[in-house]
Amino acid sequence: LFNRYQNNETYGFHVDGAVRSHPQNGWMRTDLSATLFLSDPQSYDGGELVVNDTFGQHRVKLPAGDLVLYPSSSLHCV
């Protein structure tokens, strides 16, 4: 599943479903979610990944090409 954001678009707080349908294999489990940063942080305003977990809230905005892995059950938004 991929999401692409244009100017002023957001994806509110949510958790990713741990069980997903797969066309060839039936059901599959996804315990981890990932966010890949495609643009340099200086080239846009906003766009931080915000993840809430047992250690608090984390705001992440990394260089292009960096990837963040986090539990699919963590509340997060962009």
C-alpha cells in the first residue's frame, strides 16, 4: 500500500491493519509499517511523520532516501 501526498494533504491519526488480504496468497500479517522519505526536508513545509507509542510522541522528518520502521499498531499520522 502506497500513499502520495500533494500540497496541503494529510493523513490523520490511524493504525495500520495487521491482517491484509493478498490476491495470490489469501491473508498475510503485517506487524511493521514503513515510511520512506522521498524529498529533502528543506524542499517542503510540514510532512512530518508523527508516531505515538509507549515512549511518547515522535516527530520524524528525515533526508530523502531514509526509511522509518515502526509497529503497525502504533498510532501515527502525516
